[in-house]
Amino acid sequence: MKRLCCCIAVLGLVVAAGNMAQAQPDKHSVGLGVSVGAAFPEGETSDKINVKSWDGSFNWGFYVNIPLIYTFHITPSAELYKFREDNATDVSLAFKFIIPLPLLDIYLGFVPGLTTVGDFTGAHVGGIAGVAFNLIANLDLFVQGKYKVLFEGDHNIRVLHANAGVLFHF
């Protein structure tokens, strides 16, 4: 009877391990990336934030790409740019849905986070879309656009980000 129970337990573990193998993460493991581009804020100037509509500024940032499954990644990131003379910092967590194609990956997602401009800190939400392709074995190149809304009392400020960068996979 003990042998039968052990055989059933081992068989159950083998079946469970086979099912778990189907839910593998992305072909690459966790990656670190850096991006550069431009940020274009648009909205009304308030007493806390000085905005000049669509006045572009240099934008750069870094992020960690964490594949949970092949077609769903989470990406914590930090970006730096300017609202006129005030420095702005975004800390975000993107939820990216990947559409894998033979030569490249297209992704769409939702991006909530916090933005700090001068003495003001507020929440933002937005969307992200981009395309990535593999340059060499563990290095990807990507181009993306992000549109977000920063909530600042009665004055919502919209910011368009256009970035390109590299992602190094471990």
C-alpha cells in the first residue's frame, strides 16, 4: 500500500511539473534598460507647476523589465525631464502586454505612477505603446511612446513621452 501511495504521489508531481513548464517566463530573464528621448508637457500653468504647452525637453530614464509570463511583463521605471525650469521625476510601474512576432515584439500597456515637479508630488496614469527587437543575444533595442495625465487639482497636465533605448537581459 505504501508503494502505491508513493507511486501516485510521484506521478502527481511529474504531472504538476509538466503543467508548470507551460507557464514559463519570457525567453529572456529579467532585464535592465536605459532610454533617452523627449517629453512634451501640455496644460495650464498652476500655482504649483509652470507649464508651457508642448515645450519639449530632454527625457532620460532607466527601468527593470520583469517578464511574468511570455506575453505579460511588469516594468518599474524612473524618468527625468523638465517642465520649463522645474525638474520633473516620474516613478512608474508599467503593465505591458506583449504581442510576439517573428522579428520583433509589439507591446501595449497601462502605466500608473507618481510625478514630482518642484515641491509638488501627484499621481499620474497613462498608456504605453512600443516595439522592441533583438540586436544580439542578450541586447534588445526599443522605441516607445507614452501618454499620461498628471492630476494636479483642477489642472490636469498631459505629457507625451517619445523614447528609444536598450534593454540588457541577464
